[in-house]
Amino acid sequence: MLIAPFAFLLAGLLGLLSLAVLAGGPALLWAWYAGAVVGTGYLLGGLALVAWTLAGRWLMLLLLGRGGLRHPQDAPELPAPSAVERLRRPDGTELHVERYGPPGAPPLILAHGWGAGAEEWAYLRGALAGRFRLLAFDLRGHGRSSPAPSGDYSPDALAGDLAAVADLAGDRPAVLLGHSAGGMAVLALCRRFPERLGPRVAGLVLVNTTDHDPVRTTTAAGLFTALRTPVLTPLLWATAWLWPLVWLSSWLSYANGTAHLLAWLTGFAGRPPRGQLDAAARLNTRTSPAVLARGVLGMFRYDARTTLAAIGVPALVVTGDRDRVLVPQVSARMSDALPAAELLVLRPAGHMGNWEHHARFAAAVGAFAGRCLTGDAGPVPAGAPAGGHRP
């Protein structure tokens, strides 16, 4: 979710606020204790800042989410993988890959969003692992995959990793599914390895993603495009150099609840279940800020627009009608440019529409992948949330 410029800037501001609160609470209490300030108000203020640092998360969950607190409802639960392996890439990066489902089932390769991890697909795994062979991996520098020794986190590098993971499926054609930056990796693969389309790639699922520089396809794109060189680029390099301090501020933001505010603003259309909100906020704290920053810098040079018309395999384009990170108009335009595409609009949904409407999303992906790989759309789960669809 941190590929959006406004999200990165807001995360930085909230991180600075978190550091200020961390320092301010004990400082105010010490000043009161030492007699430098007098009055009960200073004592209560210091205690409030300390309480916010340690437990603000619970307040944000109460305000922004819905459901239980002690046992959060609808939290994504990870099923146990049937196999786990390490995949070493030519530049020394080691990818963590998990397999789910019957070994002989049609393969579905999953690439998660930037700043997330393979656990993003928890709902989808639970819904589709009985029909498909799912291969989910942590992008380089994320989760249990190692950082890239080369420092290359560009969409082209992610595309090479995705192709290597897809090779683990053997000679059988697979459907490639990518969310956000994962979708950018899918399109970069189509540009770099067009010979795979058809023989090795039977279909694409592009979820809340873009076909070029995310600065130009986010909310307030004109403003952030103007700020990219003079403001965003220096801030991203500063984040890469000062990553330990930024990482500390990220964890503080999770503890005090400002990470939950960021996840709510960038990921969801309304009040999500508290389990989902807490899991989304936690995702944004796990990856090194240096990796996140270098990846966004690499995305500035990404452009797959001319690739779309040459993609001859079916595609399912999914977006949320209230996506603020990568606006839904981009998905609609991509769907129009692809030769054989369906557009699914989830309503109401943000950038994490694959969580907000996980039953509907899994049904659509299962039906599409079934048509591409087996000619069988399969059953649609009852009670799936309503969404929009354009054939």
C-alpha cells in the first residue's frame, strides 16, 4: 500500500509524530517529577502520552473497526502450506515460496502488494486450495525472503522472480495473480517474457494495480507528479539511508494506532472488521523501510502501457470503486486496452478490496482461473458480497 506517494508521506509524518510522543511523554513526566513544571495537568498529559504510545492501537481499533477486540472477527487465518522451499535467484536473493493444494491441480501463482507479504492471500488460499495448486511467495526483501544484495527492487526484478516461481509449477500453464505491485510484476513479466504467454501463462488476474508509474495513477496525481523530483525522490533516499529510525517509528505507529489510521485511509472503503484492520496495519511494519523506499524509486521508471495490446491471454482486472492508492479509472482503462479482459469492480471497496470482499473476490478468481486452466468455472459461494462486473 505504500507505493502511493500520499501514503508514504503520511506514513513519514505519522512516524515523526510517534517518535515525538515517545519522547514527549517520559520527558513531561520527568519535568513534573523534577519540579521544572508544576500542576496536575502536566502529570496527566505525560501519562496520556505514555498511554497513547503503549496502547493507542486499541483506541484506533475501537474507532475505525467493527467486531470484537479480544478475538477479532474476520482476521485472515493462514492455513498450513503443503510444502515450503527456498528459491535462490542469480543476484543472490532467496525467495520464500509456499505451496498449497493438490500437487496435480491447475497452478495459480500469487504475487502480493508492496509492503505486504504472502499472508495477504490467506482468504484466497482457504477458498481455492482445494481446486488449484497455489504457489505464494514473499517478494524480495519482504517477509521470509531475503533482501536483494543488488538493491534492485524494480518491477523488472520482481518479474524475474515471478517467472522463476512460475517455473516451479513445471510445464503446465498457470494463471498469474498480482495485487498492486504484484500486478506490476505480472505486467513486467508480460513485457520481458512475451514467449511465455499462452504456452506457460494461461491468464492474468490484475488486482488494484497500474500499468505505469504509480505517482501518475494515484489520488492527486498531478500534484505528486510535480513533487516527484524535488520532494519525493530525496525523501525516499533519506528513508533508505535512515531506515533503522524509520522502522522504529513504524513499530511505534503500530503500537499507538496511527498505523491503523494509515491502513484505514489507504486500504478500506468503510469500517472493516477489526481483525482485518489490525492485520493490514501490521503488514506495513514488517518490511524494511529501505526496501520499501528503493522499490518505489524503481517504480518511477515503470511503464507497461504499450505491452497491454500485445497480451493475447485472458485477463481479469479487479479494482475497488474507492481505491485511493491506484485509482479505479486506471483499471478501467487497462481493461479497455487488453484484448481479452473482464473488469470486476468491488463495491464499496478500497485498495484492500480483496480482503473487504474476500468471498466475492475468491469466487471471481476461481471462476476465471477455472475457465483458463480447466474450462470449468466451478461453484460460486453463496452469500458472496455484491460487486460490479463488466464482461
